Amino acid sequence: MSRVRFIEQLASDGRVIVAPPGEDATDPSAIDAALTALDQLARTDLPAGLPEFDLPAARHGQELLYRACQFLAFRDLDPELIDQALPVVAESATAARHLSIDVVLRFLPDVLRLARAASPDDPLVTRLRLLARLWPLSSVGIPDLGPVDSKALHADPAVWQVYVERIVARGDASRAAHPLVRQTLCDWAGGHPELLRGLTEVA
């Protein structure tokens, strides 16, 4: 199963098939084209004014999600390889990088849910939770994750809008309790909270 097909499946119904490690070689230019197409599709449902697509970030997000799905599908893989395949490296990521990684990594909550259902104490679950804390836009809706650093998202108004709208859509009360998110929800409601009833109920 090629990486391109994997990306296309994410765009269709989210039900993916992954190849065993070592059998997933794909032309990098084809992967880039598929990621660019996925970004363009995602932006049709997002607000205007978003930062430009960061292709290297999207590549990184694709690599993380594909490897996570491999560990989920092929349970006999050496658990010691998880940390190597799913690096958790703190970085000063821009809003553009968060948004572009999210093109693929927005499916992280689904992968984590499946991994937890298969084996709650699996090292894969621990690693995915660390990744979730590192990428707050992509991890909205994951329960019991604790505080996350969303300052980079707040620095870009359009990306922040995507973040807060996702918090509301997924009913993530813990994220909605963050002071900056609560302030945004109050600003959106203005003097007519009934117009944004879903937002105010989450907050």
C-alpha cells in the first residue's frame, strides 16, 4: 500500500491500510502532490487568511501518522522502535507549521483511541500522548491530556479561529477552559449568546 493511497484514504473516509515496514516505498514527489491536494481540500472548509502551506511540516505529519498506524496494525513490531519512529522533539513551531502538520495529524485522536482500545498500557499509547501534547491543534478532543502550549496558534488569528472552532465542535471542555479560549468564545458571543449557543455551552 503506497503512501499516496494512504493520504487519499484519509481524504475519503479515514479508513486506511498501511504496508509492513520496508514495503511502503513511494516516490517522494507523489507524496508531496498528495499532501498538497489534501491541504487544498482541507482549506475549503477553513477560514480565509490562513498562512501558506508548509510542505516539510506536512511531510513530517504524514510520516508520524503513517508510522503510528504501522505500529497499530502490526503488533509484533519491536516496541523499542516506537520512540525512534515517532520522535517527540520540542520546537518553536510557527502557526503555519502547526496548521500544515495538522493536514494529516488531525487524525491523531482516532489513532490514539484505537491504540488505547487495543492495549491501554501499550508504549504506543504513551508515545502518541506525548505527540498530542506537542501538537495542540491536532490533539483537540483527546481526554485527560493536561495543559498544552497554544501560544503559537494564538499568534495567528485565522489559525486560532480554526483551533477554537475545533474545540467547540469536539466538545473539549478542558481546552475551552483556557483563558485565551474563553475570552475568544466570549468575544464571539458578544451581546447575543443565543447566536453561538454551542460555543457558550462548551465554555
